[in-house]
Amino acid sequence: MTTGLALAAPWETLAVCLLLLVAPTVAVLHRPAWWVLAGIAATLTASLTVADGATAYAIAAAGALLHAVHAWQWSRTGALSLVAASAITAAAAGALSAGAGLAAFLLSAIAIAVRTGVPPLHGGVSSLCERAPAVQTQQMSSTIALVFLHLRFVDHIPEVAGWAPWLVRYGALACILAAIMTLAQRDLRGFYRGTTTMHGGMLMAALGAAALGNFAAALLVAVTVGLALGGLGMVITSLEERVGPVQYRGPGGRAAAFPVLTACFAVFGGAGVGLPGTAGFVADDLLLHTLWLQSPASTVAVILGSALIAVATLIGYSRTFLGPATPSVAPDLALRERAVAVLLLALLVTLGVAPYVLLVPADAFLRATIPAA
Amino acid sequence: MTALQPVLAVAVLSPMAAALAVGLRVVLGDDRPSERWVTSVIAAGLTLSVLGDLGVIGVFTGLVGPRIAGEIEFGDWLRLGDFVIPGVIQLDRVSVTLALFSSTLTALIARFSRTYLHKEPGYIRFFVLLGVFATGTQLVALAGALELFFAGWELIGIASALFIGFFHERDEPIRSSVRAFATYRLSDAGLLIATVATFELLGSARFSALEHAGELPPAESTMLALLFLLSAMGKSAQLPFSGWLPRAMEGPTPSSALFYGAVSIHAGVFLMLRVWPVLAVSPIARGVGVAVGLATAIYAATVARVHTDAKGALAHATLAQVGLILAEICLGWTTLALAHLLGHALLRLGQYLKAPNMIHDTHRVGHSHPGHGWIARVAPRLAARIYATALHRGRLDDLIDAIFAPVLAMARALDRADRWIRGQASLEGRR
């Protein structure tokens, strides 16, 4: 059975993770050393294909350490939080091998919370968002894999069912608080930090709901967050490489100088807040249906959080790109940046129009590998 | 698969496909395609949509082949276990009428705008948004399930917000755009919650499932109806959400005509027609709807009388009629409401498009002062107070700002606390 499962790996999920890992190295200048990149790709592939939970978590912990190595030159807080996430992931591996399912579930959830920046564990991710959005994009690639491991190995254990509603409430509360906080941001990176932490809360709520067997919502939310916010992070990095840090001091007027960059920001931002036709719309819908079964109040909180973050996104877009034209000698997005943006957008649209491309095989894989599902 | 499915797909998707084609060309390198090319592509998409809708009407009425009505299945958008998002189109007299109506008006507006916006800096953006809007309206008109309807509803909202901020070199359009979008999103929460609740309570989010709303306990059907009403109030600018509509006049005249005269402003009342089975079993929600509609009509009629700018006065005149349509629906006069909706949309479209000529016309034919009304004669002080209130649009924007002030204060306090805590824990300063 083990060999069979290894061959029947979640290839679609792996492909998305690898794409998200490679995309920033093509598009922007935050490139890790080749051995770090190769190491992360290897850990991603291995963690998603091995059939033993403890081994998979141990490999994921190693991957987090490699991300920390890359993050160190940009943000020490971010790097150390990734080291902490790695240690927690390793502890989850230890708990799994010791047969302590509940401990593994909680440790895994904490590791994901640290890596997606769910308040109050958002210090590291916030620092990465502010100092190196592209590095945050890259580390989201293996966070998606970690979510998959969570769904595959620890989320279905019977004793976690009592904890699932708490995870939903925690996620929903974090979601709405982060969304409210984002409304008060005064610069573009603050907005990116806020929307990242808000989506982290959303993912946490989805993980709680997944404990009832609704894997698809959590997986699609993770993938959408990775693609949409990953794309947004790259666009923000590209913009700031051209014009420096963007403050919200009146209208920025950058649309005239960077029309393509403006369009990409709008679509990635829209995908993050459920733009119809993109994966964000289906992810939100699926998540809300899943959450409703556990807690209608949390569902309402997530919907309001999503509405507020949409407003914050439009404010960010307006303050950065709209207004009287600000001339710039820097060029618009280069061809390599456009190619990556189009690829990510194509994936977001594909998953929005035909979400079953990812979800049906992943769901079938999880149900085939999880005895209780 | 019936022959009607490709026709429906063309009617709904061709404008979006045209918008995507223009958008992709820009993103992939050609930042400045010619106006002629942009107009041709978008016009082709819109024309195909009109032709598709004509074909649909032909089949629906039985003029072309055997008559087809009811739900047309396109397979499942997503199916995972018990959870299904159906790709289903609903053909009935309301849906096909509104679909053809909106696609025709959008195509006409596109033709009008080709000349009106010639050499305008945002020309490409305008036409791309028009394509997005057209697909949104087709989805709203033809959707057979709430998820599909919501997708169209959101596309209309996003296009509307971006049209309001079209002339973004000035501050006011940007502020108005954010305000309109915030109103949309917060009231859309009602539709989203209602969609999820409908699925869980009735086992499906298809409009046909709403026929079973009468089997729900009264509290649940009332909750559903009120949530739908909340969403309609936001989209159709009913009290207390009316403040965004006059601000929306910052957009280009053709989009104002299409959105706030003809199609978008009526989307909320169209939703009420669509979910009529839920409203029918909820007298409380219908009562609230009548009260809101009539209050909006009185408010808007009063404000329209004192407005000095043409589009602002038209916006409030529109609002007054939309309030009446909402009241008609909630009173159960749905056929009258549909006729009122279509007639009103056509009238306003013409008036909005003519608005830029109004000053010229006024100079040509002159205008007369309406004189004092009966209130001014009977109770002059009351009339003065009403006049002052109307001049300030009932201070609706101030009211909404006051309601959201604590949220913004909380946002600032949370942000300050967060920055302080992260600052204390940060290792960056010690490098």
C-alpha cells in the first residue's frame, strides 16, 4: 500500500507548490542560493509523497529551516519565526511517531498559524511581509504542503473533533480583527501584512472545519491564499523595486506609469477577496458552506472580515495607483515578470472556473489515504 | 446537451471573453492598442451576447424550434460529496426579458461611448469594464442558482466601483468609489449569508428550491427574506444606503446612464423578484420592504427637488422610482413592478445620456421656477427645515460615517497596539 500511495501522490497540489516556489525567483530579485531552492523543492516533493506522517512532518520541518536560511538576510524576526515553526513541525512529527494524535494536531495547527501569520503569532510573517514580500510568497509554497500534511495525517483523528470548533472560532476572530486592523494601514506593505494575517485567520477556520471531513475548503483556501497573495507580494516587490516604499499620502498616481503592474495588482487583490471567475470566489463559497455547519456566528465573522479586507484592498489600490499621474523613468513590468504574473493568474482563473481540477483528485487522494474519512 | 446551451454560453460569456482578450493583449506587451481595435473586440463580444439572447428568447417563446423553459443544466461547477455548486441557467419570462434588455442597452451604450470617450485616457479601461459588467448582468439575469447569481452580482459591483473612480485624477471620484464599494460589500454580506443559509436549510441554492421556503419555520424564512432585502437595499441604494448614489455620478455619463439609470440600480429589486417565494411567506420582511421603499421614495423625491446639478437630481429621481418598485414587489404586485422597472430604466437611460446637453437645452428653451408648494404656504418654517435637510441629503453620509467611526477608531487602536508589540519583539533593530 505504501508504494502505491507514493506513486499516487497529490501531483496537482505539488505542482502548485513548486510553481509558487519558483515564481519569485523568476520575477523578482529576492533569489535564494541554488542549493536552498533545490533543497526546498526536494523537501516539498518528499513531504507530499511519503506515506508515513512522522517522516513527512520531519521533512517539512527541514524545509522550513531552509526557508529560514533564505529569509535571514531580509528579516531576522521572520527567519527566527520560521525556525520556531520548524521546531514545532518537528515536534508534531515526534508526537505522531509517539502516537499522540491530539498533540500532533495542535502542534501542526500552531506551526501553520506561525507560517500564515495568524494573530497573535504573526510577528514573523508580518516582518517578512514588510521586508521581503517575495520571500513570504516562497515560504507560502511549503505552507500549502504543510496544510496538506495536516489534512492527511492529523485532522481526522477522532480526539481532535472536540478542538475543531475552537479552531474555527479562533480563526474567525483572528480573521475579523486582522481585517479591521488592515483598514488603518498607512502604507502598502502594511496592507500586505494585514491581508496576509487576515487570510491566515481564514485558513485556520478552514482547518477547524476540515476536522469534520471537509478537506477541500481548507486546501483550496490555502492554494488561493498562496497564489493570490503570492502574486500580490511579487507585484508589490516589483513596484517597490521601481519607486521605493509606497506610503498612503494621498493618491499615488502610478497607474499611468505602470498600467500593467496596476492591472496585475487589481486582479491578484481581487482574487484574494473572492473575485468571481478566480479561485478566490470558489474558495470563499466552499469555506463558508463548510464553516456554517460548525458555527454560523463564525461564518458571519468571516464574511464581514472578507468584506472589510475587500474595502482595504480597494483603498490600497486607490492610494497606490490612482490620482494625478506621477511620472517615472522606471519601466513597467518586464517580460519575465509579466510571464510569471500571467501564469499565476491563469492558474487562479483555471481553479476559479474548474476547481475540480485540483480538488477532486486531492479529495480522492485524501479519502483514499485516511482510514476514517 | 441541447442546442440552446452553446447559445446561452455565448450570451453570457462572450463579453467577458472580449474583455479578457483586450486585457491579455495589454498585459502581454501592447500597452496602447488602438481605440478601433478595442472597440471592435468589445463590440463583437456585446453583439454576440445580444444575438445569443435573441436566440434564447426565440427558443423560450417557441418561435425557433420547440419551446424550452425552466432550468438548463451546464453540469456542476463543483461537486464534492454532498456539496454542489450547480452551473444552471433559469429560463423564465423575467430572466429572458432582463437578459435581452440589459445586453441590448449595454451594446447601445458601447456604441454611444465610442464617440463620447474618443481620446479619453481611460478608453481601454472603460471598454474592458463594460465587458465585465455585461457578463455580470447576464449572470444576474439568467442564473438558476444563488452562487451563479452572486458571481454576477459581484462583477457588477466591482465594475460599478471602478467606473465611479474612472476620472481618478481628482480626489472626489476615488473617495466616492471606495464609499460605494464599501456599501456594496457590506450589504452583499446579506446575500452571501442568505446563499449559505438557503443551501443548508433547503438543501440547494437553486432558485427553484426557494419554492419550498413555505415549509421552513417562520423565523427562518423571515431571516432569509430579511438578508435578501438587506442586500437589495445596498445595491439599489435604498435608505439608509442611499448616500453612495449621488456620489456615483462622478463616473462617465454613459456608465452612469447604464448603471444608475438603467441596469445596475435595478439589480436589487430584480433580486427581490427572483426570491419572491421567500418574500411571499414572510410578511414581516415584506412590511419592512414596503416601509423602506416608500421612505426612500419620499426622501429621494424631496432631495431631487432641491438639487442644482443635473445628474444629482436625476440620481434622486431614479431612487424615488426604485423605492416605489421595491414597495410594489413587497406588496405582491410583481408584474406591475417588472413593467415599472423596464419602463423606468428606458426613461432614465435617455435622461442620463441627455444630461450633458441639459445646460444647452435650458439656455435654449428657458426654465421656470417651480414656485412655492403647499407646505411652504401652510407651514413656512417646516418647509424651510425640509429644504435645509434636503439640501444636505438628509445627512445620510454623516450618519453612516458616525456608525462606522467606532470601527475605524478600533482599527487605529488595534494597529497601534500591534505595532508596539511587534516593535518590542522585533529583532531587526539589533542587527
